[in-house]
Amino acid sequence: MPHNPTLYSNLLRQQQEIVTQLEQARQAGIGETREAIESILSENGFTLDEVFPRAGKGGRSHGTPRQSRTPKYLHSHHPMDGRSARAHPAFAPVKVDGRIDDAKARDRGMLNPQWVAEQRKGVLEALGIKSAEAYAKKHRYDLPDVA
């Protein structure tokens, strides 16, 4: 079977367009559903917060606050945390059951080299990365200075 890069690249582009359209339709559906629910609640004299109270109302009300860390993923030189990456259409090819498959992300160069450089040797071995330098070189990233 002859290799046809044009067909493959066209299919990848179409896949990306479909993923984007699906996410747009999902977001539109969420908005429409929320408006319908709020309308029903309003007609009956309730608010969304009265019927669906939020615990703490100010975000995290217990435990330690979320720490700022180096984002694990990278797309077009923009660092992303896992939550943002899972929602981003470019990460669709590396998602399995709604989660990012780190081996696939590693193979596509989607791990942030700054994050890779900060990891212990055991973490890198578990990811199948020999060293931060080797990862950066393979994916043509400049290795950041890590203190």
C-alpha cells in the first residue's frame, strides 16, 4: 500500500475540525441547558444557588491551597496544565478514556521540557525518558535552566 502523506494530513486536519466542532456544540448545549434550567427555576421563584448550593462558595474551603507548579504539557510553545490540556483539541490524539496518555504525549513532544527538567530520575524512567537533555534534543527544545 503506497504511503500518501496528503491523505493522512487531510484526515488529521478533518479530525481536528471535528474535535473543534464537537467541543463548540458541547459548549453551546451546556449554555442552552443552563439557560433552560435557570428559566424554570426563575418561574418557580428560585435561584440556581438556592437549589444547587456550592460548598464553601469561595473555592477551596478546606485543606491546603493548590500550589503553583510548572505546567506538565506544552502545545505550540504554550505551557498547559493537565485540565487545560484535556480540554484542548490538539490533545485529542493523545487522550485515552478522557485522560492524557503520557507515553503518547511524550512521543509527540507534548511534555513541557521545563517540567521534564524538574523531575526526579525515577519519574523520568517511569515515563520512558532517559534524561531531560535527551528529551529536549529529540524534540528540538532548548533545555531551560533549572535551579
